[in-house]
Amino acid sequence: MTSPDPSLPPSHRKLLVAIAILAGLSSGLAAVIVAGALHATPLQIVQWGAGTFVTVTLLVLTINHELR
């Protein structure tokens, strides 16, 4: 997992991480809703939500790291 640039102020780094987590949570929730609408099993719903959360959170953190 990549971490934000250490040259940024601590409050700025915390904000970038919070944005990444919120993006992951919202996309994970959307994946859970879609999986539920498709009548997936409860295990599949959790897998879709968790996988989407991890993927989007790491993607946003990587993009933030590359743009700095």
C-alpha cells in the first residue's frame, strides 16, 4: 500500500487518505447494492463489496501518490 507524500503537511495527508477511504466505501456500497439486486448469495455480496472497497481505495491512493 502506498502512503501519501511525506513532504505534505500532516493534515493534508490525512485528508487525502480520508478521501480515498470515502471513495472506497461509496463504491463498495454501490457494489453491494448491485450484487443484492442481482440476487447473489450473501457470501458473494460481501466479496464484491470488499473487493471493490480495497481496489478503489488502493487506486485512489496510488493516483494521489503519482500526482504528487
